[in-house]
Amino acid sequence: MVQELDIPNMIKSLRKERGLSQKDLAMLSNVSVAVISRIENGDLQVNARSLDGILRVFGYCLGGVRPKGGSAKYEEDIYDNEL
């Protein structure tokens, strides 16, 4: 059974633990402040590209195989580091 991750709370917790504002995270991850806010509030399901940019700020990266010309949903992604 695959356990679903609470991506919004995970991102918010990692950001706060490192003393970053949403604006700081946006600049470092190349994801807009509006998107960071909507992800953290659960108003937007994060796509793989944005999630990868955000996770790299915290020293993680997405791994696994993505379909040619498409992107995998975050639940199907394999992480190189455990979160």
C-alpha cells in the first residue's frame, strides 16, 4: 500500500524549519510566491516540476521515470532521499 504524503504541510514545515519566508522559497526554487502560498494552503496540487524545484532547496530531489512528454503525479514519483 502506498502512503500518500501531505505535501502542503511538508513544504510549509521544511520552509519554517529553515527560517525561510514564502518569498525566500519562491526565489530559491524559481516558483512564484502565489504558487507557494496556494500549495501550502492546499488550494493547488503541486506539479512535479514545481515540487522538484522546491525540494532541491531543501536538499532533496525527485527521481524515477516520467512518461515521455509528460509529468508524473507527485504520488507516483520516487524520491532519491526520504522526506
